[in-house]
Amino acid sequence: MEHKDRCSQEELDGDSCGSSTAGSLEMDRNPSPPPEEDETEAGEEADAIGETVYSKHWLFSTLTRLIQVVTDQESGPSDSSVELTDDLEEDLCKVWDMAMDKDVAVFLQEFKAPDILLGVIAKSRSPRLTEICVGILGNMACFHDTCVSLSQNSDLCSVLLLLLGDNDPPTLLETCRLLLMCLSQPDVAPLWLERIRQQPAMCGSLCFIMSSSTKVDLLVKVGELVDKLFDEDEEMMKSWVSTPASDSDPNKDTQQDVTSSLLEAATQLRSESPEALEVYLHSLQLLTTVEEGMQALVSDGACGHAVWTFVCKIVCEDLCQADDPPLVLQEQKALLVPALALLSALHSSLQTDISTELLGSLFRILQFNAEWRESRTAGNSESEEVKQEEDVQLKALVETTAEFLSAVLMQLNKDLLSSIVKEGCLTERSCVSAVGTLVPQHITAVQHLVGLLSEVEPKLAEMIKKDFSISSNVSS
């Protein structure tokens, strides 16, 4: 009866089951086996990794071939490098891409792939093979659970930290990327920081890369790693700027100190990838927040003056130019905040002279901020809630600029003020905008400025006195 019911349903669905005679004849035989394609589909589903279309069998086969390659290379000369075949390299790159899928990453972890990759990295004599293996681990580390599992493998972590002494740029790039992934996971970051503290040669390795590499992508990633380490562990930052190179460091004879290395890399990036400068400026600025870092910058023979000159060029020549629209502050604030904070800290310690260009840039930043705020207030396209929303980074830029400018104004003299007025670095608009930002917190600096203006630009001085109710207070 079941067969008849099935056929009846098929008739209802529009599919013919044949004549009634044929139906009665079919009652006397066993049901037909399921179609072969159903078996194939079932097999494919069982072979699929999670919800993906990736094959477990193919992945097993590829990892097996990987192990065989490493086994075969051990029988060859120990000082020779090994090239991957095109087919194996292509398949391993597929695994690398596949590891960006969470299901695949979890499956690789369950299959003990990290242990396999660790063994391959430890024995590999192929730079490309090492790069791919570290890259696979880096993609696996994008996910919390697999990152935690990888981080608990102490042998794997030790090998990865040692890889920072490698001389292959692609391998170094993937290693830094993997370390950044792990340091970005709060659950395992303390574990990695502790391990890094136990590797005294790591500082030298990173300094060597920053001071010698010409690879932009590698310099960017190393800069991000150093900035992350400084931001997460102040004690590590202090030790790196105050501890000489380790005797075990292979680069100790050619190693530059941390500050010089950061400056060297930043100089390289200024012309090739200006947007990548942010992490280097921030790292240098972080150094100024601790006594050890300031000493490393301003002591005799240190690079503090070179850093000052370099950052002044960035601010005065690359950022916030006179013909830029005020909106440029939104694009450049991430660079301007650490740059000006760094200059402010160095100025107080080095007592450097302020150029008319730098002074003009400080006034211009406050002018652009005032004009941008006015344009937002005048516009009707944004809701009041959006208009009043706090831009934390822009606020930090304005506060940093005001703090730095007030310190500079206290040392301003009549000759320098005359120069910036004649060169067009100080206009009525920029002066009024700056004063509006500086009062009332920096009233003493404003009074000093107004006193000098009374001699250089009397009309402007009187206007500011009237608009802001300020009396001059200057000593000749």
C-alpha cells in the first residue's frame, strides 16, 4: 500500500506513476534502492567541514603531503633550502585562505593542525613554506576560541617569538600579524606579554627590522606591534629603552636603540605610506609619558633633536596646510594628536626654538576647528543629537594644540610675532579663533599675546580686548 500511496501523491504533484496495471505489478517486488546521487550527496555532506563546502578528505590529504615534504627534506643536505612544488604551494595557499572560515579554523584545531604546523616550521628549510604555515596559524587566531587554544601551546609560542629573528620579510610579516592577533585578545594578552618579557632578544629583533627594512608592509606591521606592546605594558617599554642589547642578541653589534629605530622606520614611511606614520608617532609619544623614555630621547647623544625636526616637517609641510578645507582636521586628527603631543613634550625638555611655520600651524589648527564647528552649526542636514555628539579624538587634538600653543605664547617675543604676521602665518581670523579656544583656561598666555599685539598690530589687539574682555599683561 505504501507504494500506491507514494504514486498517488506523485500524481497529485503532477508526476506520472504509470498505468494501474503497472502499479499492481510493482506491488510484488522490493522497493528500488535509493538513487546513486543520493548516496553521493550524503557522502559529500559527511565530508564537508561544518557548514562549508570544504572537504575533510582533501584537507587531510594536503596536510599529509605537507608532512611528507618535510620528512623528505630531512634526508637532503642540511644547509640547502627547499622549494615547494607549484601544486603543493597552491594547495597550501588554499588552506591558508580556508582558515579564515571559523568552521575550518575550529576543525584544524580539533585535527591538531597547529602541532603539525609547529613541526613543519621547526624543520622547514623553505622560507615560503614557513610563511604559509605561520599565515595559516594567523588566520586561525582571528577567532577567539582557536586563538585561546593556540596561545596555550607554549612550544608553539616560543617558536613564533624566535621567528622574529628570521631574515625572511614575508615570514616576519605573518609572524607580527599573528602576534598582534593574540595580543588583541584580552583573555590571552597577559600570557603573551609575560612570554615576550622573557625573550630579551625580541627588542633587538624588532629594532633591527625597523632600522634596516625597506618593506613598507613589514614596517607598518612591526610598528603596530611595538605600539601595541608599549600601550599594553609600560614596564616593558621602560625596560626596552633603558636596557642595553642582550649578549645573546645576534644583532647587538649593529642594533640601534629603540628611539632611533622608531625614527628610522618613520622616516622611511613618510614618503611611501604617510598614513602608517600614526603608530610610530604614537609610540614615540608614549615614550614621553615616562621618565625613562624622555631620557632616551633628550639625553646627550640621543635623537631627540632629530625627532623634533622630523615631526615639525610632518606638521608644517604635510598636514593642515593653508589651502586645505577645515574638514581636513577630521582626516588628519589621528596623526596630528600624537605629533603635537610629542612636540609639546620635547619642547619643554629640549627648549628648542619655535619656527614661524610651526607657530602658524598651531594657530591654523584652532582656526580650522572653529570654522568646522561653525559649518556644522549652520548646516541643517544633521540632527541636533549628531551635531552635539562628542568627537573624542578631535577634542583631544584641540586640547593638545591649545596646551602647546599656550606654552609657546609665554615665550613669544615681539620679533617672532612680527615675523609670523608679515609671513601671513597669523591672520585676524586665526588669532581670534585661537584666543576663543584658549580663554579662559590659558588666560595668562592670551594676555601676553595681546600685550605684544598692542605693539605689532594695535587694531587687532584692541578688537580682542573688546571681544573677550582681556587686559594686556606683557613685560618687555
